[in-house]
Amino acid sequence: MFNRFAIDKTVTTGDLRFHYRDWGGRGWPVVLLHGLASTSHSWDLVAPLLVEHARVIALDLRGHGLSDKPDEGYDFETLSADVFEIASQLMADRPVVVGHGWGANVGLWMAAHASDELGGLVMVDGGVIDLEGLTWDEAQARLSLPDVDGTPLEAYRENLAQRSPQGLVTPAVEAATLASFEVDLEGRIARRLPGDAYTRILRALWETRLEPLYEEVVCPVLILPCRRDGDEAADPFSRKKAEGVRHAVRLMPDVEVHWLEDTVHDAPLQRPYGVAEAIIRFIQERV
């Protein structure tokens, strides 16, 4: 019998304390990395499906969730060093890194600079959109977060249900989403990720070119991008995503792509079974 529930734990590296969720399990070590302004709870629906095949943890990256929030260190080099150090403390050698959104970019940096230290890389709807061609102001405008600090919790919950695909916001999905916020005594929410940290992360995304990273990756890679009918025709970023996937396939020697159809960006919450099945197959067949 395997654990279907996570144990919340902390680990210290350098002067920083990091929060992570530990599902245990047996098999290849897997480190799950969340997206920008999210938390380890974004993997709450996927991780329990992996434990019969993998040893699974999900990490709150610096600045996020319940991990420490220093003023500095939001560049990819430092973020990657955090993950490598934590994985070395908690897991066996050569983990598979699974990143969602921005977490996939962190995983890509790790694979490009130390491929021999990874068993493999899975990029879930991330790591394929290069912001080259956008000015810094355009990047900020396109990727700014909604200003929800101070919103009453109940109003945010109602808005979340209204703007999400029908049936997506189950109690488990709502709980995973709300983990990204603190709630004050008056019932108002505030993002756990400091605004300055978000800006530093976005700046690193804007400055980083992806193709040179692809060229350095030698470990097995699985790309799980999301799409819906009509996205490419209507949205320039969807076209950039499709173009980025093609570039990744051309430049990385050992890569497979599996499109998650009729799926929004939050695939670990919307399609947990499909994401978990793809990760398990990747570990069994290619790692």
C-alpha cells in the first residue's frame, strides 16, 4: 500500500528553509516543480498517481508557498542550484525533474547545465515560449498577474469558478489554487510570492534565450504542451508555443512531444490522470 497523502516537510540549504511535500513511493526519484506564483500544491492531484512507480516530492521554490522569500536569487542559475542541492539531500542520484510552466524553464536550465545529473526532464506546458522580440514593457504587460491582493476570499472563489472551464474547480483544485495565497483575519487574500520577486523572475524569463539551452540538453526529455482548437489562430503566444516545440524537437537529441488536447495551462489540475500517465510511461520506457 502506497501513501496517497503528502507529508509537509522542510529542508535547509545555505541560509534558506524550503518547504516541500513528500508522497514517498518507490522507484525512480521524481522532483515536481510548480509554475510561477504557484506552489507545490499544484501537484496534489498528480503526485498520488505516481507513487507506485516513483519516489515523489514537490518543492516550493524560493519566494513561493511556505519556502523562504529572500530579496535575491531569482535567476535561473540560483534557482537550479537550490533544486540540485535539495534533491541531493533528499533523494538518490539523477532524479527526473518535472516542471510545470515556469518550473519547466527551471528544469530546462538544470538539464542544459548538468544533464548528466538528471535522469530525465518533463516539461508540462512550459520551457518552449521564448520572449525574444518583446520589449521589457510588453513582457510585463503580457505576463502581469491580476491584482487580487485585498480581495475577499469568497469573492475570489466565486470568480475562480466563473472563469474556469466547467467542472474544473473541484474542492481539491480550489484548495491547491488557494494555497498560493495568505488569508488575513478579515478574510482577504494576498499572494505569497512577493511582487519584487515576481518581477525578478519575469526579468530572467525575458532575458533567457531557449535555443542555446536546447542545444546543451542530452538527457531524455518529454514535452507536454497544452492546446485547444483555435488557439494558434487566435493567440500569438499559442503560435510561439507551437514554434518553440518545433525548435526544441529539432535541437534536442532525445525528445518526445505529447500534446495535451483541449487543455488549459493548468494541466496538472485539469488533466492529472493524463499528465501522470505520460510521466509514468516516460520513466518506464525512456529513463
